[in-house]
Amino acid sequence: MSQELDGRVAIVTGAGHGLGRCHAIELATQGARVIVNDLDESAEDVASEIRHQGGEAQASRESCATFGGAERLVAQAIERFGDLHILVNNAGILRDRMIFNMSEEDWDAVIDVHGRGHFAPTRFACAFWRQQAKLKGGPVSGRIVHTTSRSGIFGAAGQSNYAFAKGGIIGFSLAVARDMEQYGVTSNAVAPVARTRLTEGTFGEIPLDSGFDRWDPANVSPFVAYLCTDSAAAISGQVFVVFGGEIQLIEQFQHANRINKADRWTVEELGQAVKGLFTDREMALPDRHALPELTGLATDLKAE
């Protein structure tokens, strides 16, 4: 049986554990040669696991959230395997606090790892692909998959820093899709719902499902791998939620309703007119327990 990613070279950041580990293994299973990036010895553990299964992988312990580290990470893939086709940005951390207790350090740590950790590797991968497209005289086949979150789409209590970062990643992915379209590079964002060290830190231990385990992080990886194939060449600038066997396409912001008087409004006029924007819609914050990203999870965070 042919493998969908034969001959491709991939980088996966945050690949030592959880989702990143599953992504790296799935990409290797599909024939890709993988640079497994994480800050500790777990990177080598996953690379060794891939090699033991007959795949090709090399570990990297560079910090993808630094400009120099990201540049060396991309260079390692090119020097070791001769090319680069896939970048999966997965590295991330949590520092959950209610907004009135959020410290500067909590904010900066999350924004730095998610923001720079997505930007820096993408910047150097895209520079390489642009150069290759110029040498080739036409588009290449580059794939970027960014890791966002339901918190970045819908918001979540106690995660203002994380929601800011993950929402920014969506905008970043859309901008990169536009920047790189002419070079044959796609950019998409995936919000996984899975059992990981991050979710267990926020929600506590998520029990194993009997039969098909919806929370297994490995459930997300086949879709990530699919977005890296030739079959997905026309998919770019999209946002998906993946939970168990379900894949949701998230509709991007668009005009829902409008009011227009062809002149400047007064505050008094708006008091009545704005209601027209919410025809068939609730004006208040939606019931958080009804939001799809919170289904089945206890999300109350203490205020201390």
C-alpha cells in the first residue's frame, strides 16, 4: 500500500508528548521523514520510537519560540533530509488564571510560546519555500498546520492569555495562507479536543472512554496528516475542530446583520436600532455549557 507522504520532509514542534508525538508518528507512518522538536529528551524518545517502527526521524531540542532556534530547526530538516515540505506548529503551554488574577509573567509566557513558537518556524519555512519557488519557476508543495484551540474560537473562562494567543494563531494562519498562496503553500489551523498534559492540567484527569476513546490525541493526527497531502492542496485558510471521529469546519467571521441610516447615528437612535442586529440571535453571552468546546467538561476555575 502506498503511503500518502512518501518522500516528504516534516517538522513537528512540541512533538515530545501528547498531540505532537501522535502527529509525528502518524506523519512517519504515512512515509514522511520527521524532525521531532521538543525542549527535552522526549524529542529523542519519539524519534527513536519512529526509527524503531521503520521510519526516519531525527530529534531537535531547539526552542522554536526563538528566532535563532527556529532558523536552526528549519536548517536541520533541509541539511538532514534534503528538503522541507511540512511544518506542524504544535508547541504550547498553559498558565490559566481568571483575568483579575492574571500576572504579567502568566500573560507573557503563554503569548511568547504560542505566538513566537508559531511565527518563527513559519517565517523560516516560508522563506525556504519562496526561494525554492523562485528557483523552480513555479509553485512548490508546502503545507503548514497550526494548532489553535476552541478557547481561541469561542473564549473560555480563566484563559484570557491562551484565548488571545490561540485566536491570534487563527488570524496568523489566514494571513500566511494569503502570503504564500502564490508559492503553492497552504496554511490551516486545527483545534484539537483531546486528552493531553494541558487539558488534564486544566480540567483534571479525563477518563478513558469504553470502546472508541474519543479523547485519544491520536484521533486528531490522521486529519493533520491529510492536510499535508496532495489531496488537500486546495484547502487553505481554513479552521477545523477535531474531536474523536468528528471533524468540524469552523465558519470564519462574516457579516451577520447590518443596520444603516446613511448618516451618523445618535446614541439615542442606536438604543433601539441596534436590536435589529440581533434578529434571531441572543444579545447576551451564549450559555457556556452549550458551547461545543465545553461539552462534557467541567470548566469552573477558582477565583483565588
